[in-house]
Amino acid sequence: MKTLFVKPAQIERKWFVIDAGGKPLGRVAARAAAIVRGKEKPVFAPHQECGDFVIIVNADTVAVTGRKAHDKVYYRHTGYVGGLKSITFEKLIDKHPTRPLELAVKGMIPKGPLGRKLMSNVKVYAGPDHPHAAQHPEKIEL
């Protein structure tokens, strides 16, 4: 089997908008991760950045099922001894409305330099407005 190497000039990159309002968190994140990764393209190569750009709007009204709003906990560590901090989904969405979706997409893409570059192609906004109208993004229905 031959490894596929796609030249950057051969890759056509588009912009897409996903409205997360009232949609399940995981479904929105999974669809965004697949698009950013380029998995829906015939020239997909796992070691190259060949995906598209994704704009996620209405991230503050994303839905979680069951008791996840109360029970889902996000952890981070300060780097100091005993520095484990935790915050529930409910409080996180109040403080930083875009953070749960950013973390969900981040968990679904590769780790390392390629993953960090792919995360720069994901734009998440709390409300319905975004500053990327000049790119003429296509709307995606979930």
C-alpha cells in the first residue's frame, strides 16, 4: 500500500457553520471533529492537515441529556501539589459558554502538533453571530 501525500495546493478548504442550539454536545463535537480532520474528503491522510474550517454558533445553548448538567465534571490541574480543580458542566457553561464544546472537540482530534493546529481551525461562539461572514460558510444541519 502506498502512502497518500497531498500537496497543500491540491486541498480545497471550505468553511462550515454548525448551529449547536439545542443539539446534543457529543453529536455536534463529533461532526465538527470529523470535518476539521478531513475525514469526509477522498484525499484524507491522517498525518496531514487536509480538513475544513468549522464555525460553531449558539454554543451556550448546547444540550446534554439526563443529569449530565449537574453530574458531568471537568478537571484541570494547576501544576502545584494538591492543585486538582474541578467544575461541573452547569457552572462551566455559565462562566465560559464556549469551553464545553471546545473541550469536546479537542478530545476527539489527535494529540500533539497536528491536533493543536487543527484546533485553530475550530471557531466557537456563544451567540448566533460570528465574524466570518466574508468566508461564505455553508450551513450544516445535524
